[in-house]
Amino acid sequence: MANGTNNNSGSGSRTILVILILAVLAAIVAYALGLFNIDQTKKGALPSVKVEANGGQLPSFDVNTADIKMGTSNTTVDVPVVATKKEVVQVPVIKVEKAK
């Protein structure tokens, strides 16, 4: 900083970008959880565009592919056996009433 330059010039913009990304993610999560609702009040429309084209030609290709044959064969393999048991446990419960 002896000549008046700042070596951390990208730090501020990086911080703003991270905050902006976190805000967008928070809004997406809040909408997905039903914490707010968005209703469209006016329909949008695309602008009208006129395009003219004359001539032209699409390219053509010859493609040769390998022949692949699918099938099955019998083979003996070791298969692990997994056992489960039922047990009563307490789990947390969250109730959310969606926005109207």
C-alpha cells in the first residue's frame, strides 16, 4: 500500500456475490417449504419477430456404429445377507402450514 494500490479489490465484490447467492438460495428454500406463495397477476407476452431466410443447405453425414449384442449368462456370486429389526425410537417432528 505504499504506492496507494489496494491488493484486496476483489474481496468486496466476492463478499457481495456470496451474500447474493445465499439470499437467492434462502428464497428458493423458503418457497419450496411453502413459507410464501406467488400468484401471477398479469400474463407476459413475447415480442413479435420476423425472420427471413433464403437458400442454405444442411450438412449430411454417414455414420457407422459398432454392433452391440446384449444378453445374460448364469454366474455364481457371493451375495451378502442383511437383516433388519423393528425398534421404537423418538424422531423430531416439524409442522409447517403453507402460506395462502
